[in-house]
Amino acid sequence: MSIFLVAFNAATIPSVVEPEIHYYQQESLSASGNGDVFSSASTSESVSVHFPININAATKEELDQIPGIGPVKAQAILDYREAVGVIRSVEELVNVSGIGEKTLENIRPYIVLE
């Protein structure tokens, strides 16, 4: 049987452990609903979008810049718009694949129907 003894100096152990803090850079966006601008640095092409945007006329790149809408949902909105013609109400967007009530409420400040 072996016995291991570990000795240490109590003065070398900190009495308070400092938490590690990690900072991550995140794109920030705020929209008051009137003419806010967002330029994306995450796409290969720079797309400048003025919010709110008209979902009946927006391109895929513009739709992609709406917080909560990525390229897949942007394409789904375009497909839906092509199938039905004009989107007549914001609430109609819940018929788009991938957009539910929560997503709709989150994107509402960024979109208009014209």
C-alpha cells in the first residue's frame, strides 16, 4: 500500500477565485421601425438595408438581414410570395415554412407591407 502526501503552501492559494470573463463581438441592431439602417459585414457582398423593409418587394439579401431571418427563411418568404402573389397581412407570414408566432413577433418591427 502506498500513501501519497501532497504538501502545499496555503499562501499560494488565492482566497477568492476570479471568474474568467470572455467577451464576444456580436452584431448589434436596434430598430425603432423608422428608417434604421443595418449594413452586414457577414455576407460576401455588402447589403445596406433600411428598416422597416417592404416584404412584398424585398430581395433575398434584404430579407436575410432581418434579425431572426437567415438565408433559408428568406428563401421561404420568396417562395411563399411567388406562390400567393402579394402578402396581404403581416400575420400571413406564419404560413411561411419556419416562421411561427414567436418569430413573427420578433420581426414585426423590421417589416412593412406596401
